[in-house]
Amino acid sequence: MTNHRVALILFAVALATALVAATITTPQNVNTRVASNETPPGAMGLARPHPPLDRAPGVPIETPVRR
């Protein structure tokens, strides 16, 4: 029973050390700017619309013949 207890204590110490190290090093490497919900000017949040197709759905696209 003591082997399990020692292993559990060592694991808890290693976990606590890793958490403390992660907490200390994270703010140094992360940009902590605050995001806003405002969209930048000119952005609609959607992709550019495509021009309408000159064919009906299901009709194959005709490729121009190169000479």
C-alpha cells in the first residue's frame, strides 16, 4: 500500500509543478488583447458573391478551344 501512496504523492507533486510552470509562462507568450464584436469598416463577414452562371444546373461547363 505504501508504494501506491508514494507514487500518488509523486504524481501530485509533478502535476502541481507543471500547473505552476504553465501558469507562470503562459501570460508571457500570449497576446492578451481584448476582442470586440465590432466588424472592421468595409467588412460584411461574407465571402465575395460569385457572378451568376451562364448555364443551367447540371449542364456541363464548356471549355474554350485553344488554337
